[in-house]
Amino acid sequence: MTARKVTLDDGTHVLASGSILYLPDGSGVDERFPGAYQVRGYAGIAWRVHGLELETFETDDGDPDWRETGRLVCVMVGDDSRFAFDPEDVTALDEDAFCHECGQVGCTHDGRERGQS
């Protein structure tokens, strides 16, 4: 699923993917969230954090505005679908613990050198 660029009324550029609206870093992977992560309820899958989820709302004056929801927009390694999760459900994952091609935790078919455990 390709995200489309959206410009909010205040000129802020965000990305929209399905019903998820989020603030991305310029590279597509938010620099505040380097590396890979695991998400509670999705054992065995590595994820990348792509940014912070946003929601739009109407101000008291009737003008549209946006705010961060506090949830993280994540994408499974090897996929492009975006999902939003609560930060307490997202934990750091060692870079050698998963396949960088398919995203499966424990898979080593990406050809990367790994130290002996």
C-alpha cells in the first residue's frame, strides 16, 4: 500500500495510508526510532517504526487541525502495510535477531554475517 502525501491546512506535509495519517521522517523511517522492533501480539515478526500517528479534528472555531495520537505507525519488515500501535506494545529488537529480507525473527536467510550465540 503506497502512502500519499497530504498537506494539512497549516502547510505541514504528512503521509496518509488507508485510514492512518502520520508524520514521517524525510527518509520514510523516523530517526527517533532507529532499528527494528517487536510488537506485542505479533510474535516472530520484525517491524520498523515509520512515524507518529496523527488525527484530524475540528477546533472550537470550526477550523480543521491535527494532533499526535501517541501511537506509533509501524510496518512489518519486508512489507508495506502500515499499522498503528501503542508505544508500550513496541520493544526494541536486536538487528541480528531477524531476517532483513522477510522480517521473520530467527530466520537467517538474508545472507548477513551473525556472531555465534
